[in-house]
Amino acid sequence: MSKQTVITSDSTCDLPAELLERYSIHIIPLTITLGEESFLDGEQFTPADMYRRYREDGTLPKTSAPGYQQYLDFFTQFTSAGCEVVHLTISSELSASYNNACLAAETLQGVHVVDSRMLSNGVGLLALEGAEAVEGGRSAEEIAGHLNALTGKVQTSFVLNTLEYMRKGGRCSGITAFGANLLKIKPALMMKDGKLQVYKKYRGGIAGVYRQYAEDRLAGRRIHGKHVFLVESGEIAPETLDELETLIRERLPGCETHRAVAGCTISSHCGPQTLGVMFIEE
């Protein structure tokens, strides 16, 4: 008789609490550090807290991956109960989460670590795929292999309203940010080969850019499974999100659309009013 399989992820998967509960997905949080203070990502510190702090004193947080011992304790709670684990991490190109999880997994039986090569709901989509595979009776080893093979089909992208946070975090120069803001350029970023890359630049008001970005991402697509995410980093008008969700349902009839808010790990680099449409392509 095969062991029960548990799907886990780090907090960068940005899955809403309702989906975590529905699919029994367990989360290990990254740590958010502001000066002398430390918080658990998504549990003790939110993007709204981060933006408020930044506007007050210009401070952005630093994020750190769970360490070896944190991962060991996290995995052991499942293996000691007789379960196997399939764990998904943010791309190994962006964080030490994957390497730390692998080190802990080496000391245990039945822990399979998958480098998603993604971030945010790109990780979350794979976690949902894994949970559905558990429901389908597949073994932990089979699920890990399936998810590894699927990473290249995950479509993870964002469009940014501001480059201020990227500039503050050292991801782009002040001159680049100034020029983009002056020309009303809104860069769109995509995960490719485990890294974020600019793939397109939009111009104009942000509401129109959101719609054009969504239209571009959805045009001619056939999705694997049923899940599509509309993810934001906060401060986007609810009516705008309503319109974009309606657009997704029109372009991809039969899909299950989820709204999510990116955690501090993502939002600290992208800033407010960032928007993404994410799915797994057929």
C-alpha cells in the first residue's frame, strides 16, 4: 500500500487561503526583514504593510529563504506521520529555497523537491497540479516527475505600473526608471529559464495597459487543466479586476479563474499595481 502524499510549497506560491485549504497544500514561509525586525511572509507582514512602511521612511524589506533546519523540521512533521512529500520552491535562480530544501530532503526518506523555475502563482499552479494528481492516486515519485516535466509550460508574467521599486532594489538604474516613467512605459516581465526577463513594453494609461496585456497573454491560448490566476500586488481598483476577470472567462471559457495577491517577496521588487495573468499552457 502506497504512502499518503502531501503537497507543500514555500510562501512565494501566493495561493489564497481558500485554495490552500481546499487542496490541503502546506506552506513554509520565507522571512521578511526590516532593520532589526523579522516577520513571516504572508503571516505577519503583508504588501500593504510594506508599502506603508516604504512611504513612511523609504525602507524596503529583505527576504530570506527558510534554512536547512527550518526545512528539516517542516518536512519531518509529515514524514514522521508516515507521509511522503512533494515540495515546490520558487526558482533556484532567484532564491536559496530550492538548495536548502534539497539539503534537508537528503536526510529524510520520501521527500521530493521540485524546482518550479517560476515565482508567485506560477509556483502555485504547479502545487495545484500536484494536489490534483494526489487525488488521482499517483505516487509522490510520479507526481514529482510530472511536475518537473510541466515547468516549461507554465506561463508566468507581470506588467508593472512603476519601476520605482525595481530601482530601489537595484534591479534597474535611475536613468532607466526616469525614462520609462517620462514616456509612460509599462514593462512586462516573463519568467524564462528560471529568471525574470522584460519581453514587452507597453505605453499609455495603466487601465488600458492591463487590458492589452491580458488580451496579448490570452490570445490563441489553450490551457492545461482548468486554473487561471489573476494576480495583483495591491492597490488596483476592484472594478478593474472585475473587468479583467470577465475578459479571462470570455477568452478561456470553462476555466476556473482565481484572484490572488502577491506576497512581499514578489511585491517588494514589483511595487503596487503590478498585475499578472498566469496559467499552464497545453
